[in-house]
Amino acid sequence: MRPGIIILLLGCWVATARAQAVRYVTTPDELQTAIQAARPGDTIVMADGTWRDVAIIFEASGAPGDTITLRAETPGRVVLTGRSRLRIGGAYLKVEGLCFENGALPEGEGVIEFRANGRHAFHSRLTNTAIINYNPPRRETEYKWVSLYGRFNRVDHCYFAGKTNRGALLVVWLQDPPNDAPPAHRIDHNYFGPRPELGENGAEIIRIGTSARSMQEARVVVERNLFLETNGEIEIISNKSGGNIYRGNTFRRCRGTLTLRHGNGALVEGNFFFGEGIAGTGGVRIIGEDHRVLNNYFQDLTGTGYYAAISVVQGVPDSPLNRYFQVKRAVIAHNTFVNTERSFEIGIGASPDQSLPPEDLTIANNVVQTRLGAPIVTTHLEPVGKTTWAGNIFYGKPGSYPEGAATFAHPELVRSEDGLYRPAPTSPLIDTAHPDFALATDMDGQPRNDRTPDVGADEMSSAPVRWRPLSPADVGPDWLREANIEVKFGGRPSRLAPHTSGFPFEGVTSMSFYLERPAHVRISMFDLSGRRVMTVFDERVDEGSHVFRLDGSHLPTGTYLLVMETDCNERDYRLITIARP
């Protein structure tokens, strides 16, 4: 009887198996029909071309291992514009390869939301997709570009640039009980490009939670993202919930901070902050309880006060959810500061109703090397409770900190081949960190010596480097990275200065670039598929500033990448948009 049973079961499996369908659609009606018919494992392919004023309601149910995929025929060649928008609702869904470009929506509408017809998304993914210059005529019109609802969703390898209107770019929304389980989303390997200053709150790049729900756990991971000139407001990232992780991100020329605004228990680890001397560039702002700021690298930041490399804010007694909770049990350890205008601002924000100093603060095994005249530590109100200073090595103007809080000595940080400042072989940082605060790895992902670790974010090691500062070649959609775009982060590469930092012009404009030494310069323009459409400049020039004319009048309207390369292995690029009346 046993062989018969086996044959019967096998026959049932064959009878119920279904071939996974691939449906090619060319119109909005065909698209919605295909979505309604989709079953686990199916793929819906949108035809290349411009899709205008399309409301995509991607509501379906996939299954573990059998995701339903909505994708472009050719990644980057499906361009959604006008009032186009996307809603994702259901489970095990995937969207990839789309480009939302130069559209505009009414107040509160939202470009992409992980909910459809009131149904939230779970275990779903947005990847290899771009939103570029999707702005209304008036910047006061508010809407978000991406809203994450549901649980266990992922936004990765996407490109976001050019948001000018009110509203955070990407928001994680938390829910009321009984649906208040941590959403546990993942936001990784994305490119967050230029955003001009709005001049008011509500222009964050990422916001996780709200003041009203800030005591809820979110447990969102934000890692390996690149933030470039994201200048909308002081809060580049606004943490407003508990248990979130910010790891391995790179911030470049960003006038603002990673702000732990509300909520508790955040981990800020292994991030790179490069100010390049730009005014208002900052690091991490700390408010609330049990935050850890570890293994981060801060260089050439000019911010002071709330914009300092590290600012620890005073609290409000019996603070309401939308004010400032007292900082308690924060740990700031194994960080490296190089040429930062204000490395530590402690107890900032004093006012008659904001009077609670930080409590039980730990500052350990940090290194500061600065040639600037500003104090390393500015203490506005002395911390209370068990405040611990241990294993720090400072060099510069000391400032106000307790005697014995740091060793004042030149740390001998020298610029390495990758442009980062690392300990020289004779550095006093080596093997001198306080072991009570040792970490398992350093900013490179290399293991630390658990008995005699090094001070700062970098451990002297011959182990392979796992993590490094990100360039555009490391993040965003693969169809944008095909243009072989790379930016050197450690030093000061030659920089393009476009007409309006990536915002529309009518086809002809003047631009400039600056060289620190003579070089052969080639400037090329690519479309968003990675195809080179023209060479703009190609000659050898001396050091200094140079102006050139960009004539794109023969090109179609749209968004392009302008890439500058020199024979000194320096590269930079800018996003530009040609728009005609």
C-alpha cells in the first residue's frame, strides 16, 4: 500500500501546480486587469514608454517564495508622470524598475504608498525605482513621496532627488493598538539626492514615526544609504519612535543632522559624515533615553549648536510627546572627529522650560583632532547622575569638560589612501581604549582587539575592510549606476557647480567647476538609462575655476546625469533637468 499512497500524493501535487504567468501590459486598463488576475509567482510587465496620469492600484496576495512582481519592461524606461501614483496593498509584492519623473500631485496625495484601498502591505518591496523632481507648482502644497505602512517591507536600491515641496520624502507610519506591533521595515542602499532648504519644518528626508506615537517601538533598519546635499531642514532623518537602527550610511555636504527627536533606544553606528566645509553641516542630535552613538566618522563639519557633530539636548520636565524628553543613559563611544567646528555640544537648548540636563551620560574612547579654534567640548549645563568620561583623546582647543575626561595629545591621524584619517603606526590611539566600552568591530567592519582596542572609530587591522564610505556607484538603481558614476568622499574632489543644483532649465545654461590642480577634464551627459548622449567638455585646464556652456537644446525634455572625470581619478556628477514651456 505504501507505493500507492506515494503515487497518489504526487499526482495531487501535479494536478494543483500552476505555471507562473507573465503578463505584458500596454495600457492602464490592461494593467489593472492583470493585477486583478495575478496569482502567487506571477509577473506583470509594463511596456516601455511614458505613462501619464496613471493611478496604479497594486493590490494582490503573493506567498512566501512566490512574490507577485510588477516591473518595467526595461528598467528605467517606464516613465510615470503627470498625476501618476502607485499604491501597494497585500502581501509578498514587488515593484521594480519604474521611474516617476516631473509629475505633480494635489495636497496630501502621495506618490507611492504601501497601502491600497485601506489594505496595508506586508513583506513587500520597492526596488530599482526612481522618483525625480515630482513637485507641484507651489512648494506649500504638501505630500510625501514614499509612505510605508504595514510590516516587514523594504525600500532598496532606489533614487530620490529634487523634492522641493513641503512634506517629508519618506515616512514610516505607525498604527494604533491593537495593530501597533513594530513595523520592522528595512530602508537600504538608496540614493537620497539634493533637496533645497524649505525654510520650515516638514522637509525631512526620512521620518520614522510621529510625536504622538513616539513611545511605540518601530525597529526599522536604515542602512547603507547615501545622502547628498539633503538640505530641506535641520532633521535630515527624524527619529520619532523606538528601537531603530541607523547603520553604515554616508552623509555628504548635508546641512542638517541625524536627529533622534523622539523615542528611545536608537543605535547610530558606523555612519560617515562629510561636511567638506559647507556651512551648517552637522552630525547627530540626541534627545531621549538609551541611545547609542558608536563607531561613527565625522569630518570637516562646520555646524554649531544643534548642528554640531554631536549635540546632546536639554529636556523639559514632564515633557509632552511633542517637546524634549531628558537625555538619559546615552552612550557616545569609539567615534572619530576630524576638523569639526564643534565636536560636542552638551546640554544645549537651555530655556526656562527646558531645564533638565543630560543624565548618566557616557562619553568614551572618542578621538578628536582639529586645527580649528573652536572648543572641542561646549558644556551648556553640566550632566547629572553617573557621568562617565573614559579613554578619550582630544587635540585642539579643549573647551569645557571635567579634569581627566580626556588625554590631551596629538592623535596622529593621517590621511590614508582612501581619503579617511586613520591612526599612524606611532599613534597614541593604538591599544589605549578603555576596555569596559570596547566594541566587537570598527567602522570598517574589521574585528577589534577585545583586550586592548584602539581609541576612535578605526581599529588598526590587517583584516579585510567590509564597509567604507558610499559613493553613487554603491547605491540606487542599477540602470542609473550603469553610467559608471563615482564620487570620491574622503577628500575634496573637483566639484561641478550647476545652474540650480539639479532643477529645471530650458536647454542652455552656464556651469562651472573647480580644480585644485591642473588636469584633463571630460564632462559627459547621460540619460537615465545610462546612455551617453553628448560630451560637453574635453580638454586639459589649469587649477582654479572654469566656466563652460551647456547646450542641451537639441535634447528631449527630461532628466539627465552630468558626469565630470579627470585624469587625476576624481569624479563628480550632478542631476540636471531640461524643461521647456
